[in-house]
Amino acid sequence: MTKEAKIERALSVRQPYAEQIMLGEKVWEYRSKPCNIRERVYIYASLKPAKLDPKEIKKEWKRAGANEGELPTGVIVGSVEIVDCKPNGAGFKWKLANPKRCRHRKPSLHPQAVFFRPF
């Protein structure tokens, strides 16, 4: 029997994308910087929702199975493994795998824009 590694980092993601990650619908996270981390990280649903093009709003919330304002924010909603990172135009795409939901928890430390240590 192997002991599961303790999760030490959280990744801030805005809704509805945090929910899409938990559903396994969103497997790439697009960021401006590369990611060398290859481990399980918490997914923190940011307080503010994503700023979406009005034409895309309904589509993205529908992919998450909810309407705007229905999903939790300001809490840890689960975890995911970061398994790869590839260049993507002017930025990078991080490959996400094996999402796991958890009981919603408020971080005891202040969230940051990308990674932070929540507890």
C-alpha cells in the first residue's frame, strides 16, 4: 500500500472553468508562463468568474452544467494532476488529468493569481 502524497499547492481558476476541470471536460489550462510542476494540486475556484465574450458566456456555463452564479467560488473544489506543459502560440498549455472532487474548503492562506499554498 502506498501513501498518497500530501497536496501542497493550489491553482486559482475562475468559474466556470474550475467546474469544467472537475468534470473532466477541460483538460488543458492555458497560461502565459510554462509550468514545471508535475504533481497533484488543489483547484481553487476564484472569487470572481471568468470574463467571457458575451457570445461565449452561455456555451461555457452550459459545458459546466450550471448557470452563472450557481457554482461555488472562494473555495477549494477538488484537485487535479498537472502531467505536461507544451508551448501554445504566445503562451503555454498545461495538461490536466485525474480530477478528484473534495469537500469545499476555504484556504487558510490568501489566494494568489496562479499558484499558492492554501493551508
